[in-house]
Amino acid sequence: MSTMEPVLTVDGLRTHLFTRWGTTRAVDGVSFTLHRGETLGIVGESGSGKSMLALSLVRLTPEPAARILAGSVVLDGTDLLTLSEKRMRKLRGSAISMILQDPHQSLNPVFTVGNQLAEAVHVHRPELAAAAVRERVLDGLRKVRMPAPERRLRDYPHELSGGMKQRIVGAMAISADPRVLIADEPTTALDVTTQQRYLRLLREIQRETGVAIILITHDFGVVAEACDRVAVMYAGRIVEQGPVREIFDRPRHPYTRALLDSRPRRDVRLDRLPSIEGSPPSLVDPPPGCRFAPRCRLAAERCTAEYPELTAVAPGHETACWRWEEVS
Amino acid sequence: MSGSTLVEVEDLSKHFRVTGGPLGVRTAGHVRAVDGVSFRIGAGETLALVGESGCGKTTISRLMLRLETPTTGAITLAGRDVHRLDRAGVRWFRRKVQAVFQDPWASLSPRMRVGDIIAEPLVVNERLSRTRVRLRVADMMGLVGLQPWQARLFPHEFSGGQRQRIALASALITEPDLVVLDEPVSALDVSVQAQVMNLLKDIQRERGTSFLLISHDLASVRYIAHQVAVMYLGEIVEQATADEIYERPRHPYTRALFDAILPAHPDDRRPGSDAADEVPSPLNPPSGCRFRTRCPHATDVCGHAPPRTALPGGGSVACHLYPATAGSTKGPVRQ
Ligand SMILES: Nc1ncnc2c1ncn2[C@@H]1O[C@H](COP(=O)(O)OP(=O)(O)OP(=O)(O)O)[C@@H](O)[C@H]1O
Ligand SMILES: Nc1ncnc2c1ncn2[C@@H]1O[C@H](COP(=O)(O)OP(=O)(O)OP(=O)(O)O)[C@@H](O)[C@H]1O
Ligand code: SF4
Ligand SMILES: [Mg+2]
Ligand SMILES: [Mg+2]
């Protein structure tokens, strides 16, 4: 478990996308704290703004559509949003590192694995000699439990299985010993056995290096396996956050409750799976009040008029729901 | 569930030639993507085919859809060999068998209106007036929970779950007897997965449609499958009724798949097992039991092909831990 020493503090972050169709409020006032050595899960449906949030933290949002309008992202006392692009480039990968949703975007098909890993080390440690770089590369491959790492250096990405490719991407992301690692849906495309191995690998790396991890997913199984705390996102905002057991045992937001209920279970045979009818609101013109109200069984008049701010319901547990006492 | 047999798959194999050498013309070997597989699907039943990436699930679905021809073996639908049909037979087949694929973003043509996408199999396979087609489309849209006016919209105007409903409406419009569903919900959100699974169940109840459902996740098929076949490196290692396999999984590989299901609660986390990771190459699968390189119970005898032992309820398991007893065996599995 974490020692509760904050590494990354995000406050009031707002990232909007300006397109021909209007303004998409992809990240619309998000605040959370990430502690040393912990894994924070960010869960939410497709389109809820998870990737846009992650990209905002490392300032890699799509140009020119996206603009970070407000908020701060403080890493070890420095607000990343105020840094020059040059200083930000230095920190990216070394202090804060990201595994993209699509692993193909992170690997270049025309270079060998060894080349790409060496490049990743060289960017942050230009003073190292070739032999020292090679040693660090092999060390990274050992950290991600790559079988026969020396043999892999001369492979091209297409010669590797999906699971091995992911280890390479993982090795690149941790090659400079970052303080914070952001992994955007790293296991969604994998089959169950590979997924489980990958999540356990992340934990081992964390135990060895103390890196704090933000794990983005839409699957509560991933959260149950790998996270210490959870933030649930809905339509650009965090609607509930808290320690993982607290969220599983005492969810205090109807959306979290519904997400937990719709998971397929191996142990019970149900005649019908509970599902959430309807779909998330458009982020171009989100409804006033609680954004979940149109799909919520508990919705009352106040819910459609006034936005419920996050409020503490237990130590470290916050929810944004007017009727949280009636949930569960 | 022991309705009449709709699909019978008998000793089916598909081997792909892999080329190598400087000109890419030398035969480097054969991928045994599907290797001696047999199963049946009853009318109104769902058979789930489960296994890791590369075990041959999609190859079976492509054989079932006549997109590939078998290397050996045969598939019969309502008693007719689907790879030996005349022209009229092919038309019959196209009405009887439809498919829904994994990716709801790629499988619908972006420039066609949703109404035309849904109508397409009907227009291609049956001669009907425009009005009749429109009525059938409206019917189908209602069945999958879409509004008739949405027929005029384009696919990009729908969410992932809605697109999968469109694909399903299109697959069901000819009232097929069999729908092949290749990972129909893996690309969708958990909440939307539940909607689509419920819909599949309703449709089966109303129309008596049979499903061949492909998935890599045992947890997600429990709710809908009557029979489950577990595949490893081109072979079925265990096949049984859903109740049997969920309550008494026998094959060590089936158990490994269960162990890989992510926990339902953080308190159910288990320490990692150190089982061997890598799946052997299908170009050169291990002799005897193909799972033996990863199996925690493997012994010398596993170098020989395991017996295929019958299970209660009509299934079978192929593993030396379950020796065939007199009268209960269907004979040894093919090497
Ligand atoms: N390049 C872009 N240009 C314009 N809008 C975009 C762009 N990328 C994403 N969006 C919009 O921003 C919103 C948030 O998208 P985001 O990718 O962050 O969602 P997500 O939660 O990561 O979803 P998923 O689970 O599908 O990955 C969505 O409404 C999406 O349509
Ligand atoms: N046309 C082909 N030529 C050569 N090899 C092929 C061909 N199609 C499939 N294969 C190989 O056959 C094996 C089975 O592939 P298949 O696509 O059936 O697996 P799958 O179980 O559907 O996997 P996934 O879960 O990844 O979709 C794999 O090793 C694959 O590489
Ligand atoms: S036959 Fe042997 S190697 Fe194969 S699964 Fe059974 S015990 Fe393991
Ligand atoms: Mg995303
Ligand atoms: Mg497949």
C-alpha cells in the first residue's frame, strides 16, 4: 500500500475540443491526487474523457482541436501546465511517462526493438556510453520479465506476439525510472490470460520501483485486480472516487452501482444481466445539473437543475450525487 | 436442451501453408489452425467456442461461413454439406446463416444509410417489393431496440452498442437458423455488453435461432451459452454443457482459463502463478497433449496423445488425468 505521500495533484483541470460541430467538454473540471507507490484506476464508459484526461496530464492532447483551459497538474511541486514545451519534453518519459491506448503508436515498425529502447534511454541520459545504454536496455527488459532479452534486441516489432509487444512498450515507458506511469487501457485488446499476466507485471514493477500508476480502463475486473483507489468518470467529470474496497462494497453513486452490477459473473447464473439503458450525454451540450440524471433511477427535480459537487461521504471517499444516501 | 441437430461438424481441419525463403515461395510449414474438431449445435441452442488468441476460433467461424474450405472434414447444416452446394444451395445457405463480427466500427459501410445496411441481405437474397422490405426493416429495428426513423441515419451517428444492434438487425433480417457471433461484445463497454447479451437471449427465445458464439473469456459467455467448447492450438480439449463446465471444469487448460478471469472483488485477488507463459507455435505444436508445455500436471505420458473421455451430458475431455473407462470413450484423439 501507499504511504500517502502525494506525487501528482490535479486540480480543476478543464480540456475542451474545438471542432466544426461545437465545443466538446471532454475534461470538465477534474481534480484528484495520486500518491507514491499507489495505483489509481480511472474507470468510465467510452467517450467519457479518460484518454483526453491522460493526454492532458502529459500535454499531448491532439492539436489544434484541444485546448487546456484551466486547472493545474502539479508533479513534485512543479505545475506541468506552466512549463515551456522544451522543459516539458525533458520531463515526459523521465518523470511522467505514458503507455498509449494503441501499442502500435508507440513502436516504430522499421527499427529493431533494441534500437528503439536504446533511443528511449539516450533521450534522457545522453551522457551514457553505448555499453551502459545497452546494460540499461537489458535491465529494462528483465524488469518486464522478457524471456531471453539479449535475443529480442535484434527483433522487429512485427516478429513479436501481442503480449511481448506490450512488454516492450512497458520497458520503454519505465526505462527512465519515471515517478508517474499512465497506462491507457493497456489490456483491452488482450485475451484473458495475457491480460492477467500484464497486470501482475505492472504490480511487480511498482513494488520494485515505487512508481505511482494511473490505470485507465472500462472494466471493473481490472480495477479489482490492480488498483488501490478508483475514480469513476462520467461525461467529462469524476462522479465518485475512493479506496477500491470502499467503492466495491459501498458505492455511493448510482452510476458506479450500475457499472458494478452489469459485470458478467462466473459464479452466478442470471436470467438477465442488469444493464444501464440509454447512452451518455453529448459532451457538446451536456445537460445542466447531474449529467447522469437522464439515465438515473433515483433522479429527482433537483438533480436536473443543479450540479452536485463532489462531497466526502467517508474518509477518502467522495461522491457527486444529491441522493447518495439512498444508493446501494 | 436437446433439440434437433442444426449443425454437425465432423473431424474438421484447416491447415494454412506458410511460405519462407528469399522469394517467399518455399513452403516453410503448415499452420494447423484447426485440427480435427468435432461438435454439434442444436436448433435454438448456443455453442460458445472459447480459447486464447490464435487457437483457431475465427478460422472455424470462417469455415462455417464458407469463407474458407476445409483441409479435411465437413460441416453439415440441416443435413447438407455446406462446402458441396450447388448454386441454389448457396442461395439457401446465405439465407440460413449470417454473421456478426467483433468490431462495430469497421463492419458497417460508412456511406450507406442504416436502413439500407439492414435491408442488404434481404435485397440480395430474396425478391421482395420495396414496401415489404421497408416493413421488414422497421420490424427488425424494433426487435433490436432502434427507432424506425433512425433508418435514415449513417453509422457514424450511432454509439458502439447501437452499431452492434444495427449489425445484428442486418444479420437477423433473413430469419437465419444460425448466426455466427465472433467476439460480438469485446469492443464494447461493460454496460453496453449487457444490453447486447440480453438482446441476443431475447431473439433466441422469440425466434429459435442458433448461435455459434466466439469469445476468449469464459465469464462473459456463461449467461448465454448452452454448450461450451474450449479450444487450444487448433483442438477442442474439453466440451460440455455450460452447467457442467462452470461447476466442474476438468481439463487443466479450462481451469487455467478460469483462473485468468479477473476477480469480481479486490478481496478475490490471488497470488500470481508461475505457469509457463508462452503459447507454442501452431507451426510446430508439441507432440501428444498440446497443452503439456504449460500444464502443471504434465507427466511423461502426456507426450502421447490423451484419450478423449466422455462426460455426463454428452461432452468430452481430452487429458490423461481422465483415463477412458470401458464404454465411455469415443476413442483416442487424433495426433
Ligand atoms: N481528436 C479529437 N477531436 C475531436 N474530438 C475528440 C477527439 N478525440 C476525442 N474526442 C472526443 O472527446 C471526448 C472524450 O474522448 P476520450 O477519447 O477521452 O474518451 P475515452 O473515455 O478515452 O473513451 P474510450 O473508452 O472509447 O477510449 C469524446 O466525446 C470524443 O468524441
Ligand atoms: N490465412 C492464414 N494464413 C496463415 N495462417 C493463418 C491464416 N489465418 C489464420 N492463421 C493462423 O491460424 C491460427 C488461428 O488463427 P485464428 O484467427 O483462427 O485464431 P483466433 O482463435 O480467432 O484468435 P484471436 O482470438 O486472436 O482472434 C493463428 O496461428 C493464425 O496466425
Ligand atoms: S494431458 Fe497431461 S499435459 Fe495435457 S493437460 Fe492433461 S495432464 Fe496436462
Ligand atoms: Mg480512451
Ligand atoms: Mg479471432
